[in-house]
Amino acid sequence: MSEVLIFGGTTEGRLLAEFCFSHGIPAVTSVATETGRSLLGKCRVLVGRLNAAEMTALLTGNSWRMVVDATHPYAAEATRNIRLACTAAHIPCYRLVREQETVSGTCVSGMEALLPLLKKSPGNILSTLGSSAVPALTDFRERLWVRVLPSAKPNVLPFLPETHILTGQGRFSVTDNIAHIQQSNAAILLTKESGAAGGYAEKVQAARICGIQLITLVRKPEIGWTLEEIEKILTEGSS
């Protein structure tokens, strides 16, 4: 049987990889970092960030049964590249979507709406939007703190002093979030609509306890399959 290729790096991607391993379904998971590899135990893993050309080469150079895009809900470029590569390689592609939940605080639909809002909002800012958002936030560097993965710290250092960079591997608890809010003396917590897997509820609760403003970058609704639906597809196809 041909292997399933999972583009992961998320909780859902890890759970799907573990499901395939426990059910004897041949699968390989592609992740960007060694941190992603460390979370996948005995599952087969490919490590490294892939651009569009590298992704196409990976898909066309192997006989994959299907591809599952389990990348982060906000990784729009990765999802676009995966879809294009699957089309070029004539491989079925399934987008694993994270279930949406009720969002809290002030909601914005993108950076173009967020930046003017921050200009009108005084106080220190703690961003949990990830390292890719840092360049867009540099106008606020004097009052900006960010929380990123340890592997992303070198990418952030050109934009912010090291004392303004908090590192850690989620999922962060309410206590963790409160500690980071206090460490940065934040008046504003920036977060994505990351769902239960991304610890969104814990960030909401921490902001409420600390009495600070919460700004949520909401995501556009996606069409795709849930984790349970893809697991069913895999088991029916392997029976």
C-alpha cells in the first residue's frame, strides 16, 4: 500500500500520525522543525521547511496514496502550496480543518485592521501571533513583547531586544499565560483564534484574570474534513 503524506506541525497532525501508526497505516509526517519531530515518537517523520518547488518535488518523486494538509489554520501559504503541488502531482489532497469556537475580546480579521487598533491602544503588548507576525509589529517595538517557539528566536532577534522575547513550547496553561502577561507588564494580549488545540481558552481566561485587553485575530472559515472524518477515510481505504 502506498504511504499517506501528512503535512503536520499541529496537534491534529500529531494525532493523525499517531492514529496511522497505531492502525498500521503507512504514513509519513512532514514537519518544519526538530521540535515537531520530537513530539511524534516512533512515527516516520521528514524534517525541514519546504518551499513550493521542494514540495512539488517531494510529491512527484513518490507514489503517495493521499496527502493530508494538517498545517496550522493560519499557514495560508503552506496550504496554498500543498494544494498546488497535489494538483500538479495528481494526488488527492484533504485539508484537515480545526473546529472553530466562540471568540472573545476584540476581534479583527487581519493585520490591516489590527495595526490601527494598536496605535489607539496604550500599554505594553504581548503577542502570541508567532514569529511571522513580528516584522509587521515593529512600529510598536518599544512596548512589544512576543512569545515564540525556541527555534524561532533567531528570526525575531533582528526586530526586538532579547529581553522582549519569551520562548516556550505550548500548549500553555492559564498559569503560564498569567506569568508571561506579568513578565511583560502587558496591557494587551494578542492571540489567534487557535482553538482548543492552540490553548485559546487558556489565553482568554488569563487575560480576564489579569484584567487586560484581549485582541483576537480571527480566521476565515475553511472547507475541509475534521480529524475524525479523515481517520474514517483512512480506515475505510485500508480495509
